[in-house]
Amino acid sequence: MKIRSIHIIHGFKTAIAGILAYAITMFFNLNFGGWSVISTVIVMQLYVADSIEMCVYRLSGTIIGAIMGVIVILVFPLTHLGIGSGLFLTIGLCSCLTQYQPKYRMAAITVVIVVMTGMNSPNIIQFALFRVTEISLGILCATAVSLVILPRKKSDVLRKKLETQAVDCAEKCNILVSAFLSKQHNVEEALMDDLITDVWNNQNFFLNIRRHEALIYKLNENFSAKVLVIGRVAEHLRNMVRILNSMDSKGYNIFISKQLVAVAKISGDALVALMKNNPSDHSFKKKQLELALQEFDNKLLDIRKEGLTSRFDLKRLVQVFSFFNSLKYFAEDILSGADNILPKKQIP
């Protein structure tokens, strides 16, 4: 879905939620129904998970702020100095507490609403309850519309992100192995930057899904394990970039080029199959990768027995074997990932 379409749908849903809240406030003849409509605009987000998060923060913050507002009016004298002192203390306290919970920002706003509009009310407790009801009405309208009308789940977005990242990792791995076999040709230092940044964002994305979206929808796959695997393999690739770019002297032909190419190609394909939850395809790739790694190890042992690694000085020997190990770790993390990502009954 294009960004433009996403925002058109978001605007449509926000408008629907606002009109729904307005209609309900008119039906019940609520005096301050405008707060309901304002709340729908604040709560409605692009993703269901974010809407639920805003719903929780705004609702809890509203209740806390209403209580604090009532206390200010009941405790402090109804003078400019008294009300000003009460607002100073409560707004300052809520603002300090936002470092622990975002809901206190909403609490500070509600304190101002209750105090400034309700200090002349004959029944401040009833006034505060009506304000909480009106704001809660807007919150519930926005949440309901977010869930019912064209819901956009972060779990669906994360699934696509992981699949795209897997394809990118596979391509980057082939590029790095190709550069290594071209007499250890250097690559761009920033080759992995965009991918690493995107991969780092996966964890926050997943936490938001687990804390909020999972309250409504059942997660049918192990996103935690997927995020972990993608994070590890991306780090191995970045390490391969660093190793490759540290080789600044004369390059060498690599005698196990066939085995390196096979490990890179098959591991990349296995990673993509794993992120797509394709157990049959991954099972086939897994067997291929296990054979490719075994062939790589056997060939490496043969080369060492023949003394062909003696052509490297100590520094280059360490660099070459570090690259080998990073590629092996890349492949092995993909192999082990199936145990946690695929359902046990689907793992051969």
C-alpha cells in the first residue's frame, strides 16, 4: 500500500471517529462534547497498536488528571494566587513524571481543563466526572473505529519488513563474498548502514505489538525469534564489511571460492524462506546449507593439511579466517533460527 493511500484511509477513519463522537454527544446533549471530538483526533493513529497505546495513556492520564484537578479546587483557595499555585504544583509534578509514563502529559492537560473550566461549578466532582466521560467517549470511538474499519496491524507491517530485510541480507552477503573472492576488494563502509538502522527498529516495533496489539489479536508466529535472527545475521554482515575493508595490502586468490559462494547463496535463500514461514522450502534449504557448510569445513581442512594457508602472513591469516567465521556464523544462526521460528511439528 502506498503512503498516500495509507494517509487517505487514516484521514477517513479519523473523520468517521470524530463524527461518531459528535453524534453521541449531541444525542446525550453533553455540554462539553467538543472534548470527545478532540480526543478522537489525538487517539486515532495509523496503526492499531499505536491507537491502543494512545487509548491507554489518554484514558489513564485523564482519570489521574481529573482527580488532581478536583483536589486543587477543593484544597486551594479559589483566588488567582491559590489556583495559580495549584496549577503550578500539579502541572510541574505531571511534567516531571512523564519521564516514567507518557500518560502524565495527558494528566497535566486534564488538570488544566478541570480547574480552569470547573472552578466555578457548584459540584466539582460531578463536573470532573462529566469531563472524564466526554473524553473517554472520544477515546472509545477512536479505538473502535481503528479496530473495525480497515485496521492496519503492525504485525502485518513487521512481517513484510522482516521479509524485505531477509532479501536485503541475502543480497548483501553475496556482494561481500564476491568482493572477498575478488582478491579482497574493499566495499563501501556504509554498505550496511541503512539495513542496520532498519533492523534496530524491529525491536521497538515488536515491543509495541506485544504490549498493545497482542491484547486484541492473536500472534500466529514467533516475531521475537525472527527479530533476533535478523539482528544477528545483520551484525555478522557488518562485521564482514569491517574485516574486508581492513585488508589494505595485496589481495590473494581464494582456493575455496566455490564453497564460499555456495554457503552465501544457500544461507541467503534459507533466511528468506525462514522469514516467510515456508517450512517445506526452508527444510530443503536447511539440508542444502548443512551440506554446504560440511563441504566448506572439509575443503578448509584439506587446504590446511596441504599447507596452502602458509602463503598468508599472520595478520592476513587472521583476517581471512575471521571472514570465514563471520560467514559461518551467519549461516549457523539461520540454521538454528528454525528451531524457534517454525512450529515444532513442521521441523523435520
